[in-house]
Amino acid sequence: MSPYEQCPYQDGRVDMGAAFKADAPRRYARLRELGPIHPAEFHLGLRGWVVVGHDLAREALTHPALLKDSAPAADALAAAGYILNKPSVGLGAQMLQADPPEHTRLRRLASAAFTARRTAELAPRVERIAHDLIDALPPAGETDLMEAFHAPLPAAVIAGLLGIPAEHHGDFGRWSGQALQVDSPEHRPALASLHGLLAGLLADKRRHPEDDLLSALVGVHDEHDGRLSEEELAGTGMMLIVAGHESTVNLLGNATLSLLRHPDQMALLRERPELMPGAVEEFLRHDTSVERSTSRYAAEDLVLGGVSIPRGGIVVVGLGSAGHDAPQAEDTDPAVLDVTRPAARHLAFGHGVHYCLGAPLARLETAVALRTLLSRMPELELAAPVESLDWIGSGIIRGVRSLPVRYRVGV
């Protein structure tokens, strides 16, 4: 038994830094054995509680006194230098940082672009992008799939929805990842770069509106006074750029890595591509990209899972952990990847009013991209030991920074 398995706490709480994130599935499993909620230290030295059990996670995500309004924790956040919740410099003034009724209003303005019907209409475009990316590779060799396929595909899809020109795809894709790594020295410069890019894009949409989501949001701000403030316009644009890209990039990466580590499951999906929609739910359950939720803040003293949380206390939910604790249709081992698992249950997209608006698009992109990748590459294997892979070291996203593979493109 490792020292961590003997004692998962350091100084009375769980250190959720880089070492934890690189070993997250095993460490969450140990925490679930000990209880559904634990004191924890997050990025920048911020302290609070992490919920790891499925049932308590659902309760926390809908608790009436656990809100997105960070005012009760303002002093602690300021002392830590946390800016991600701030308008103009971070990702504030948007639906993920708002409670009803503001959340309801902001979500409604963006929701029309993410209906099931409009998402389904994107399938041919997603498939075309996937084929183009594979066509751009040499017919055989080694490549980093994160760089060559998993990152540019969601970038092209969300850029098309928002109306971001192709020359900016690489920049906003790189900055999106850096913006969410709050312990990284690139964190603040990336946020500043994204704000600069967005300001230029919004100015262009005002002068030359097109049939895209950013133009529609500019129209709402300019033509319907009071429905969307200038800060909310920028905040919503930032949220769509970052959330619409980074979560899907790493969902694709984690799913592919899972298949590379379980070649029997990869072979099964090649033989039976009709399993892919259900397999996507299993990837979301087994190793999702949004490892934990954004923070909730206690609006008053409360008790959660038998633990007293004071006003201003920070609570996050281990969304990935909850998927390994969720009751499944069949009593099977949750640690096992099973692409035939019927109706895999998980909380990868959250629960309650903040359920992910882009869930239909993420599901579609993942299914189409993986189906295309597996059909076009009959030979695909890791080109480096699993233990050598470098995992993202801070923030809410789980994923590898690179995924080196050996491949052959089929005829």
C-alpha cells in the first residue's frame, strides 16, 4: 500500500494539486472509501470541500444555499489572487458564474444555438473536419493526436458557430487551455489575450454582422437595451470560447487514451460502430474531461453530508468521481471501461440549472470524431509508456498535454 493510500490527507485536507490530478481516478476511489465529502486545498492555496460521492454530488449541485455568487468568499478569493470569476479580466459576468434569475436570462440568450436539432445539423461538418485533419497527416508514422486531431477539431467547430476566422483558431485553442490552468504562469496572459481577441471580434461583428452566434449576441446587446450588458456580452463570449473548446478537446483525448489502454474495447467499436452513442456516455462516466465542477459558495451556514460548511465556504463536486459511484443498470465494476454498458449514468455535464448547455454538441463531436478516427486508422497504438504521459496539473480540466501515437491511415 502506497503512503497516499494509507493517508490521503496532508495537513488535515486533500491536496488537489498536480500529483492528485495525474493520479485522479485512484485517489478519488480511495476518498470514496473514506466518505462522500472531504476538506481540500485547491489551486492558489484556496481551501474548501470536495464532494466525491454520487448522491451527495447531486444534492450539492442543487443545494439552495450553495450558489455561484462568490461574494461570501470575496476576501479569501482576493487574498489568493483568484481572478477567474471577475468580469473583464477573467470569465465573470456569464451564466456559469450566475444564479437565477440572472442565470436564466443569460442561458436563454445562448440556448438557441445548442438545441438538439441545430446540433444534429452540424454532424456533416464535424465529419468533414475530422476527415480533413486525417487527410493532412502522412499515411503512416507517429504524431501527437492532441495537436493533430483532438485540439483542432473542436476549435474549428466552435469557431464556426461563433464566427471566429480561421487565422485565430490556433491562438484561441492554445489560450483556452492556458486560461483554465490557474496555477500556471500563462494563466493571466492567456486570459488577457482572449479578452483582446474577443474585443476585436465583437467590434468586427458590429460593423459587419454575419450569421453566427457572436453577431446574434451583439445584436441582442445593441438592439434590446438591458437584456445583455457590455460585461455580459464579453463574459458570454469568453465562456462560449473556452467552455466550447477545452472540455471537448480533453474528452476526445481521454476517450482515445482509454481505448488505447483497452484494445479489446477499441476493436469492439471498430466492429460495431453503432455502439458509439452509448460508448460516449461510458467515456463521460469512466474518465470525463471536466474532472470537477466550478466552485459553489455557501450563502449561509449549512450542513452537507454531515459536515458543517460555514458561510463563504467553497464547495466543488468531483464530477468524474461521481461517475464511478453512480448506480448503473447492471451491477458491474465501475472501474472497468465497457463500451457496451447500457445507459451509463454519470454527472459529467453537471446536474440542475447549470447542466451543460453544450452537452448535445459535445456528444455529437465526440461520437463523430471517434468513429471517423477508428474507421480511418485501422492501426493505432500508443507511442510512449502510459506512465510517461504529462497530465494537466491544475484547474478543473483533466487531460493529457500530448498523446503520442503510432498509426496507419487506411486506404
